[in-house]
Amino acid sequence: MSIEERLRAVADDVYRWSNGPGDRYARHAHAYTKVLYCLEGSIDFALDDRIIHLGPGERMVLPAGTAHAATVGPAGCACVEGKARGRTRADGETER
């Protein structure tokens, strides 16, 4: 099963996107729990208490309302993300 197929099994509104080296996203939050896989390159997500570095094949579950910013790595990145179905546990995982 591909990464995108695995994501579609647990999330809605799944889509792919990509950015060039060094691109940045300003601090923001979402009203939904985001599930994101890095497919190529790398990206760093800055949360209030830590940096989450994602490389190819790695996943992040970001609970609704979590403020974050992002910086794309030196080779750019390609990602796929969606809105998690179900409840999010304290550890960031999603229950169905």
C-alpha cells in the first residue's frame, strides 16, 4: 500500500503539494488534526516547544489548534496531507 493510500484510509481532503528550497510558512494553526507525510526532500515544523524534522517517508500528526511554522529543507520537499478522521489522543495519534 502506498503512503497516499495509507493516508486516505485515515484522512479526508488528501492532497499533494511541493515547495522549493528554503520556502517558509508563517506561524498558523488549523481547526482540524493534520496528518502529513514527507514524500521527497525535507521540511521542519516549528512548534512552541520543539522542531519536528521530516524526511522521506516520515509522518507527522498535528493536533487541531497547534500553532506551527514551517521551513522547507535545502533540496525542497514534496508532501501529502489530509484532515484526520476521528479523535486525536494526547500523543498526537488519531483514534478511529
